[in-house]
Amino acid sequence: MANIKQSMDELMMCDGAVCAALVDSTSGMILGQIGSGVDMEVAAAGNTEVVRAKMKTMRALGLNDVIEDILITLGKQYHIIRPMARKEGLFIYLVLDKTKSNLALARRKTADVEKELTV
């Protein structure tokens, strides 16, 4: 089991990692963060709205399922949002440089970190 600091350090070991955070989606507040290049306060608040909107849409559609991760692909970056299965209301947020990263490995790493993170 890993604490927040260890988990953030682990995420930054992904090729192309720019920054990462653990976010409380009930408030949009950051519980832990690492890296630079993105205003994480703004990103945390904005991605909280993304998670809430997707959850609301799933309920409206009657989908009895869970979100594994949400991938946002930009011209120069990948943004991975991974809600925590064991701790409802929290999500891991990872930003990657698209030219330096391996998306499949980053998604696997994010899933592994989520499983090991204790909050």
C-alpha cells in the first residue's frame, strides 16, 4: 500500500509524465499533486465537472457500470482521469506529453497506482 506522496511519485515515472494529482470530486480540491506545466487548481476543478457530468449521464442512461478511466486527447497532451474504485469521490489525474508517452503503459500504471493508494 502506498500513501499519496508515493503514489504521485510513481505516476511521474511514466514516460512523458508532466504532472499528476489526487482530487476530491465532491469539492474539486487537490489532496496531493506533483509536477508542473498545468494549473492544477483549475484542472482539478474542471475535471471534477467532467467526472460529475459523466456520472450524471450514466445515471440518466440507466447504465449500471463504473468508469475505469476517462481519456482526454489534446493536440500535445493526454489527460487521464481515473476515479478510485475503493474510495468513492476521489480520482487520479495524470497529464502526459503526447510525443514522449506510451498511452497504454500510462493507463496501466494509473490503474496500478489506484489499486495501491491508501487514503
